[in-house]
Amino acid sequence: MTREYLKKATLTAKSDASEVHETVKSILADIEKGRDATALDYAKKFDKYEGNVLLTQEDIDAACALVPEKLKRDIQFAHDNVRRFAEAQKATVSDVEVEIVPGMIAGQKAIPVDAAGCYVPGGRYSHIASAIMTVTTAKVAGCHHITACSPPRPDTGVNPAIVYAAHICGADKIMAMGGVQGVAAMTFGLFGLPKANILVGPGNQFVAEAKRILFGRVGIDMIAGPTDSLILADKTADPHIVATDLVSQAEHGYNSPVWLVTDDRDLAVTVMDIVPGLIDDLPDLNRQNAEAAWRDYAEVIVCADREDMAACSDEYAPEHLTVQAEDLDWWLDRLTCYGSLFLGEETTVSYGDKATGTNHVLPTSGAASYTGGLSVHKYMKIVTWQRATREGSKAVAEATARISRLEGMEGHARAADVRLAKYFPGVNFDLTADG
């Protein structure tokens, strides 16, 4: 049986990906040349904000005072969960020392990057959780300086809850600047900030393109496109919950793909019947986003069996992958390509997006086939070192000299020769490349 598409997407996440490249490239070049003044010009143009770019302690205190106590408790709850999970992740990386051959010791050391730039979206929606996800992990990793950057509203500045979250999670500086100019400011070290070694966090297509262009001169968490989600559901799934979960992710944006993959055609049809009503019941902005996403990007696929469902999912390599099906352990063992996995009806992508503790900055557009999401490890460099006794270097030097000469790299070979001559005078070594 071939897969049956009850609904096929007319667009993909890459349909308009190239249109912003030249605009972003031009803005970055302008800001790198004009520095602070040019960044401020762009901020005035795009953010329509003329307040403090770097929030003072008084600004932070004033913003925190505006956050209701109930929301503060929720933010603290989510921060604690993300911190605990990040600490557990960090514990999986340890320094290593091993004696490769007698007298030759090699090692591994994990070193956090010095400065991290965390972008927190604040345009269409105010992503409080993104401040928690990015700043907390950088702090746990041990970054020495963390800048949180978020677009301000014209009259009110950065959303107070974002300021509160970034502050309690450990941001050293909070910057009121959005879009390409915010990314550029962190990368180029504007306004007295240290140059970021790594840029992390989600953003719109302009932010994503800026990170793509800057990658190489600065590290990034990933090159991200619109968020996407896939649900694997069998006959045991609740159609209303499946439909609700699909709609909950479609509201992210007009170009956010959602996919349903099932081996039960009746379930698929029922879900498709339910979705439009759930979308209609959303607030205006959410409804408009979800309508467009469902119309243009959503797919509903009927597969022959669960093995075909799993294979289909791995081909899509979704950012978020939900399983609402029997035998969850089978799915956990079988599935291989996803950013984050949500097993069973009792959890949902929304939990991971906000408060579970796992990170919500995840690979999109099929990137889960080769990378995972943001974690404490992204801020850490795994470096190697070695030391040796003179006797321990003997066999290594001989092999190095011969391999180097076989490659035609005589200078490399001589770096080994001189050590052998110094450490073992009078000893004849066969250091030629001949067999």
C-alpha cells in the first residue's frame, strides 16, 4: 500500500526563503561599517523605539515590578525545570585523560564559550519562554557574559515579563533592540558589549538569515526556519486532542507546517473535520496564522502500518514529534530523526515549549536529520590536549615521520626527526616512506 495524502501542502517552509538575503546582507554591512550610530538608526526605523538600548538596573527593576506575582512564579517554575535539565546534560560531559601508548597521554576538556548572545522574539508574540531556554542554558554552561536581546515595543520597550525572565535566568545585559540590528549588535560588540562567540535563539526570517550570513565568524545554535510539528497517531488516539495539538502549533505563523501521519484513515478524516472549528475559535491573530498554516503547509498522510509511519516521520525529520499511539517504547526505540519527542497523550509540544525543562530551540526544516536542538553543550567547546614522556613519544615520532613523508609533507616529518635525534642520540631509525 502506498501512502495516501488526504491533504497535501501547496507550499513548503523554503518557498520564500531567498527573498530576504540581500536585504539582511546590506543591513549587516551598513551596521558593521557605521557601528553604534547606524544600529540606532535601524532601531529607530524598524523598532520605532528611542529608549535605552542597554537596560539599566533601574529599567530592569521597573520592568520586573510590572510582572504579576502569579506570572513570576510560573516563570520561576519553568526556569527551575530548564536549569535542572541543563545541569543534568552538562553532567554527561566530562574531562577525559587516557594513556594512548605508554608515556603518551591525550585528553579532552570541555570549555564554555566566553560570550553568548541570546535572541528573544518579541514581535508577533512575546516569547517569554525563549528567554528562559536560551539564557538559562548559557548560564549553566558557564558562559562568562550573556546578553539577552529582544525587540522593544515603540512606547513600552521590551516586554516586562521577558525582562524579568532574562534577569532571573542570569543575563548580564539586556538589550532593547530587535531584528537584524540586534543580532548585529551582539556579533560586532556594539554599545560596549563583548563580541558574542555564539548566537542562539529563534527569530523571524530576517533574524534567521542574519545568523546564517554571520555563521563562521560567530557560532550559532542552528540555521532555523519556521517551526514545524508532526503527530504520529493510531486508532487509539483521541481525534479532538490530535486536532487541538495540530492547531496549537499552526498558530506559530502563517508558514508553520503541521503534519498528521496515521495508519487509521477514519481518524485522519475525523481530525480534518475538527481542525477548522478549532481554528475559527482562536483569537484573531492566532486564527489568521493557523488558517494560513493549515491551508498552505499542513499535510495529512495515511500509511500502511506503524513501520511505514515511523519511516515517513524520519523522512520529514520534524522539529517537534508527538506520538499518540500504542506501545510507546517501540516508538522511542524506532524513531531516529526529530528535534524533541513527546510520547503519549499525557504530554504535548506546548509543555516542552514552555515549562517541561527540555529546550524549545530546535532544528527545523528537516535539520533534525543531522543535529539536535539547543542544549548546554552548544555553548561548550570540546577541546583536546596531549603530553608525553620522551620514551612515550618515540613510536609516535617514528610513525609520524614515515606517514608524513608518504604524504609528501617533509616539514612535518622533520618535526619528528629532530625529536628522535635529540632524545635518542646514536639510535638509527628507519624514517623513510619506503615499504
